[in-house]
Amino acid sequence: MTTSADTPATRLATRLAFFVAGFAVSCWAPLVPYAKDRLAVDERMLGILLLCLGIGSLAAMSFTGVLSARFGTRPVILASSFGLCLSSPFLAIAATPLTLGITLLIFGAALGSLDVAVNIHAVEVERDAGRPLMSGFHAQYSLGGFVGAMFITLLLSLGASPFLSVVVAALLMLAMALVGAPRLLRTRAAEGEPHFALPRGVVLVIAVLAAITFLAEGAILDWGALLITGRDLVKVEQGGLGFVLFSVAMTLARFSGDALTARIGDRTTLVGGGLVAIAGFAVLLLAPVAFVAMLGFVLIGLGCSNIVPVLFRRAGSQQVMPPGLAIGAITTMGYAGILSGPAAIGFLAQHVGLTSAFWVIPVILLSVPLCAAVVTRR
């Protein structure tokens, strides 16, 4: 149940929480090449370290729903935001694989908790508002990703150390969390209401598609910089530019996503978005020069942008299981893809190379247009 009514202030607070989540995770993207060089590790070890981030997130996600139901989403959002602020600077100074792995576990746990809690909170706000808001909320996550990657890349390009860059970013996140704190809804589940259910039927299909789409986004986040710097398309200081362009394209497309889907429909959005994203990966992986590679990042962002909002909308309208439980299950599986999937890319890259490993992503993305009819069937 909700103990306070929806207001413009609560919508602002929700947008800030989504922004912080996107900002925090994108601050890590430009630091990946620095971490690899600092620790002198290969792709296999880096994949193991990235898996730590995913393990921490999944572990936290497994009980975030229960905590949100018992104590409300507000304290979970705040605790997770503060956890991100405290742990992120250590990502830039961890001197051994062990210390970086522990830091990524903590960082991932905070990120996973925030991702689940803010989506639950967003459902409450959208229901109170009585109109669609989810695409706009997810647009703030994308905007945070763009701003975070651009901010860190700019500071690094100006000669700031990775540690100083992330400390400044952490202080900005802390300020945003403090602004949003008093404006968040105070929510708690009704007594006896279940807090978790395994997805089934069409919900399972939606959840798998969400996981695949998020995996594609996670691969760009964690490996995009190494993909283009490793092929000498850009210098290491500009490694985050690809993710910046990806985030810009995704953000702009999501801000217009509700109007687009209203015009062409959910099924066409899924089919078209999936095909554009697949084309973007092909352009990126075949690019001979930096400009073409950057075009690939843009196409991937445009293609992936509205797939997940459509999947959330279809989850809310299906009749197989309660919408709230369906959204919770899909959120968990989706973010499992974005946080754990890139680790598999690292393991595969150890054997076939990073570029070859990336070709797996457009292949599995084919499932989005292929399953669009099933997901959107009334």
C-alpha cells in the first residue's frame, strides 16, 4: 500500500533515483581499461572480476523485493544510493584483483538493490499518476548513463586521475540522493501479499527477451571501450566515447518512445528495434575506422532503447500472473543479463578474441523480432 499520494515531487525523486543508477554504472565504463592496465590482467581475469559485479547484484536482488515490501522502497533506494557513493571511488584505486573483486561485489549489490527498488517504486508512482511514465523514468536512467560516461571521460581527458574523477562523481550522486530523499513515496506491501514468483508462460518469454536486451547493453558498458581501444580505433582516454554516443541515442529515443509506440504499436517497435540493434552491432564489429564504429554505437542505442519499456508494458497487461510479480521477476532477470552476461563475453573472448565473442550478441538479439508476435498477442 502507499502511504502518501503521487505528486510532481515524487515523480522528480523517482527520476533522480533512475538517473543516479545510470550515472553510477556508467562511471565504471571508462575505468575498465585503466583497471585492466593497473592490475595487468587478461580478458579471462577481467571477466571474472566483472562476474563479481554481477554476483553482488544478483545476491542483493534476491532479497530486495522482500526488504522493499517490509520496509518500503524509500529506505532501500536511499541505502543503495549511499552504497554506490561510498564504494565507487574504490573502483579506481583497488590495487589487486582481490580488492577490486570485493569492491565490485559491494558496488554491484548496491546497484542491484537500487535497480529493483526504483522499478517497484516507479510502478507505484505510475499507478498513482494514472498515466504512462515508465519510458520517461527509464529515459532518466539512460540520461544518467550518458552524463556519467561523458563526465568521467571529460575529466580523464583533462588529465584528472581516475580516483579524483570518481570521487567528484560520487559527491554528485550523494547530492542527488539527498535532494530526492524526502520526496520519495513511503510504500509497503499489504499484509500477506507474496513478494516473489517465478515467471511462467508469456512472462517467461518477456523475461528472457529483457535479459537478452540488457545483456547487449551490458556488453557495450563493460566491453565497448576495450573493443575500440583494442583495435586502435581511438586512444584509451577517449574509450568512453562509444558508450556516450550509445547513451545519447538511447536517451533521445526513450524520451520519444511513448509517442512512437502509440503511432506504430508495440509489435512493430519490438521488430524494428531489434533489427536496428542487430545492424548496429554488425556496423560496430566490421568498422574499419572510428567514425563508422561510433555510428554502430548510435544504432545499437536507437534499436535497444524502447524494447525494454515495451516489455514492461506488456508485462503489466498480461493475465498469466499478477502484474506486480511479473514486473519484479522480469526486472531481476533483465538486470541479471546486464550485469552477468558481459562476464561470459570475457570468458569467450579469452578463446576466440573480443571481436569474435561480440558476434554472439546480434545472434541472440534475433529472438526479439522473432518473438514479438508472441509477446504482443492479446
